[in-house]
Amino acid sequence: MSAAPARWGALFSGGNAPRTLVLAGGVALHAVNLYIATTILPSVVRDIGGLDYYAWSTTLFVAASILGASLSGGLLGRAGVRGAYGFAAALFAAGSLACGLAPAMPVLLAGRCAQGLGGGILLALSYAMIRLVFAEALWPRAMGLVSAMWGAATLVGPAVGGLFAEWGAWRAAFWSLVPVTGLFVGLAASVLPRDARVPAPSPLAWRRVLLLTTMVMAVSAGSVGSRPGWNLAGLAGFGLLAAWLVRLEAGEGGGPRLFPTGALRPGTKLNALYAMMSLLAVTVTTSEIFAPLFLQRLQGRSPLVAGYLAALMSGAWSVGSVASAGMRGPATSRALIAAPLLGLAGMAALAILVPAPSAGGRDVLLPICLALMSVGFGVGLAWPHLLTRALQAAPAHQRDLAASSLTSLQLFATALAAALAGMVANLAGLSVPGGVAGTAAAAFWLFAVFAAAPALGLVTAVRIVRRGRARDVATGRETAVPEG
């Protein structure tokens, strides 16, 4: 029988306080950096060029994070607690330094890869270490606090990035992360135990992880420029690699799995849940990445204001998650239906409002804010229940695999969305013809095209809700799945 959950104060008292700071700090470094980069990126491309590769900054960072998160278990088992944290932090700091020194976009993208690899390891280590450094009664509180760092990042990241961008010192935004990372490593080395019982590294699904990242890179390569033939080649490469991954996960390739049985098999409830999570993540990501650029160029907003406006979606996501976490029974089904409806309404509004210049006597800032919040709040409403139902729908012997796969799924959907968003924006004229006209066209088509994601999410949500009974993918028996 598990111990009763402890109070929040127990995390911040005695020897737990510095350990809590280290674990939360690992996630905070990764998350704050993501929002800093999104906020300053318009200033970066204005200075060193590379507008065609605008979305690559996020794509490569998140794709490298997938690899880093996958490597964390093996690194922890081989290098120990302090060694794993030191290696991850060194990679992250080196990447931050490279980004700040970058004379051109290729160097900055290489730095983002190093940041992502180190940040992905830190992200995964923070969750893995909870079970090693805290008593079991503190696990739920520690998980909640670490997850809350993403919400805190929406406050800190745009402020840091926006201020440095307004001062004309975007490079210093990256450099500022280096001493912070150094302080983090020093704290980790002093408070994390040397003799923690580190679990033996489990087999890594190398081929599947590499396939995931290569799929993203195929779309990214196809997104450069506005040549339809090249774009189609990238999409075709993605399709072939996706088919290969499905075959491997179906059991034709052997080796450790990346997703639980049925997750990639059309027609299963688990597949529908994973599909809906992916579609909702795509909806948020495509909007969030380009929002600072569009708001600065088309709406005349400062980097600081544009950064915070873009972060509205993530903040609303957190609010929606808190608001719906206590829902039970039929209320959870209503939340699943409401989520894509709110996303669809928000994307449609953004397609109309964002391309319209604010200069002509009418300020569309407030309705743009409401549209951004509508998208994020909708995702937050559904997210806790999608996660819960996914764990319930997975075969009992694969619940741990299902839990770990949810992070991989979200990171993959984020990276893929960034690559696809770059492709649509470039095709719509972001760089050619460019300027205000090209940016306005890119804004309209980006939001209009990706309104298809919540539309498909609505179809999927209806399918999930209508299936009151889920087929057990392992045994073929019909089993009831509780609501929520």
C-alpha cells in the first residue's frame, strides 16, 4: 500500500529544498530557453539572415531533445547522477555559447542542436531522479512542481528574450544562460547523492528514435524555399519513414518498442487518443512559433510584447489543465469535444486578424489575445483526460512504456509541427516576395491551413467519446474504460 501524499511544504524543507531546486531547475533551463529563443528569433534573422530556416531553430532543438531524453537512462546508469547532470549541462552551455557567437544561421542551428540534446537529457533526468531522491509520499507533489516549471517559463522566457531583443543584444540572451547553467551544475554536484541507486539502463529503441528524428528532418529539409517539388520530396520522405516505423512497431523489426501496442494501429482507441494529442500539440506549436514574428512585423508590437502575446497560449493551456483536472464522468467527454472546437475558432480568428495591419484606425490586439488564449485553453481542457485515458487504454503490462512514450509523442509532434509550419510559411511567401505583403500572406495561410488540425481533432474526439467501450488491443476483449 503506497504512503499518503505529503504536504507541499515538505518539498521545501530540510535537505529536500536544494534537491527540489535542482530538479525543477533542470526543466526550467530547457523550458525558459525555448521561450527565449522564440521571442528573439525575429531579431536574429534580421541580424544574421536565414529567414528560410526560421522554423528550424525550434525543429532542431526539439528533435535533439527527443534524442537527449532517450539517452538519459543509459547516461544515468553509466555516468551516475552527478556525471549525467554535468555532461548534460556542459552540452547545454556549449550550445548556448555557440548560439550567442553565431555569425550565420547554420552556426546558430548547430548551437540549438547542442542545446536541445543537453536540455532533453536534463528534462528526462528531472523526472527520473524524483524516484531516487525523494520519499514515495513526495512523488506526486514533486511531479506536479516539475511540470509547473513550463508555466513559469511562459513568464520568465519572454521577459528575458524580449528585453534583450529590445536592447539590440539578442546574443546576450543566449550568453546569459551560460552562468546560470554553471550555477545549476554547482548546486547539483553539491546536493545530489553520489551513491543513489541508479537503475540499470534499459535497452534503447535506437532505430525507432532515429526514425522519429529523421522523419522530422525530412520535412525540415523539404521546407526550405518555396519549390513545390522539393517540398513534396520532403513529405514523401516523411511518409516512407513513417511507414517503416509503423512496421517496426507492429513487431516486424524486433527490439524494444517506442510506443505501446496499438498506438500506431488505426482503429484502436489508443491510436485515436495519441492522434488527438498530436493534433492538439500541432495546433499550439504552429501558432506559437511564428506569432512573435507576425506580431512584430504586421501588428507593430515590440519584441517584449510579442513574446508575451505568443506565450498566452501556453499560459492558457496551464489554466485549462487546472480548470479541468477535477472533472469526472460525462464532463470529461464534454471537455474532449470543447478542446478542438476552441482551437478551430481560435485558428480561424487568427487567420483573419493577424494579417490585418493594426495601422488603419482599428486595433485588433484584444481579439488576437482572445484567439490565442482560446487555442491554448482548449488544449488544456482536454490534455489531462487524454493522458489519463491513454494510460488506461494501454495494455496493463505496458503502462510504464505508455507513460514514457507520452513525452516522446509530444516532443515529436512539436518538432514536426515546426517543420510543417516552416514549409507552409515559405510556400506562402514569407521570404519570397517577403516584406509586409509576404508576411501577411504567410500569416493567413499558416493559420488557415493548420486550422485543419483542430478540425481533424474534433472528428477524433467524437470518435473517442462515442466509444464507451474500448477494445483491449492485447487480448481483443471488450473492456470498459472509466471516464476521466
